[in-house]
Amino acid sequence: MKHETEFGLIRHGQTFWNVEKRIQGQTNTSLSDIGISQAEGWGVSLANHKWDRVLCSDLNRAMQTASIINKRLGTLPLSTDSRLREQDWGNWAGRTLTQLRTEEQGEMERQEAAGWQFTPAGGESRLTLLHRAMDALRDCAGRHPGERILVVTHLGCLKAISDHFTELRTGCAQPVKEPELTGKYILHRLRCEKGLLSDIELNVAL
């Protein structure tokens, strides 16, 4: 029996707040028309791969994306896990980074220099985000060993996991910036065997 669980991780589709460059955090926003079209297109591409189930964040934009994709996958078992939510940005949710850097420049500079302890006012740290997201994946792998699981989550989760493995490889902590991956809207791969997560493989063609 194969025990290695394979994850394909993807970010939710575009939302109206993404267009406005507004911080969403754990605010329940919905997909834009472009985001819906993105999810429909991903569903077509992802149907060319074998998946056993779909796991997603319980925030609306992730569930919308997962549901649209899953229709193309043949309506696989789908479940949610709140630990795959975006970072909680607390009192800063709903504002733009431009506003924050203008109105709270000193605090933003202090937080951005804090590394894994980057914690928006009233929110959670990036380290907390990393731990809960990785725990969610490990627990899922424990329940479904040997399966291939599509995970629909958020850019903050993807960035935290990516930075974690980069730090392990290089021994150098990554500075906290506005999350940017080469493929914001593309598949990333991660494996888990016996509770151990492998290095993330970024920007895999759909």
C-alpha cells in the first residue's frame, strides 16, 4: 500500500478585493467574474490529472473556487478545514497596503522586520498561520494515505509554506513582504509521508 499522500495546492480565484488590492485576511469575500472564469478554466486543466478528493479553506472565496473546479473533476469528496484560511489580518483587514504604509508607516516597518512574528494589529502571526496550515495538511494525509488531494487555499498559506522550506534549504530566514509567487494562480505540489511534509514544488504547469 502506498503511504505517501500527494497534495496539489492552488490559490482561490480572483476576488473584487484582489482587484482593489485590499487586504482580505479572513473576511468572507466572493469571486469576481474573472475569478469564476479562472476556476472554470482550472477545472478543465485539473481534470487531466487524477485526484481522489478536494480539500479547501472554509472561507467563501476558496469554497467557491473548489466547488467550481470539483464539478469538472466529477464531484469528488470535498471537505473544508478552517486551518487553511488566510492569515488573520485583524484590524488591518479591508485596508490597502498603500494606506497602511501611509497611515501607519512606523508600525508597518516594524512588523515587516519581524519575520515569522509579523502580526497585524489584532491578528495572528505568520508563524501561527504556518503551523496551522501544515497541521491541516499532515492531518489530512494521516486520514487519506496514498491519495492525491487537491487543496484550494490562500496566497498567505502558500507563501508561508514556501518560505518555510526555503529557510530550511538555505538556512536564511525570508523577509516578510507582500506575498508574491511566480505563479499566483497556478498549481504547487507537496508530499507527506509518515507525518513528514516534503519540500514544496512551486509553479507546476496545470
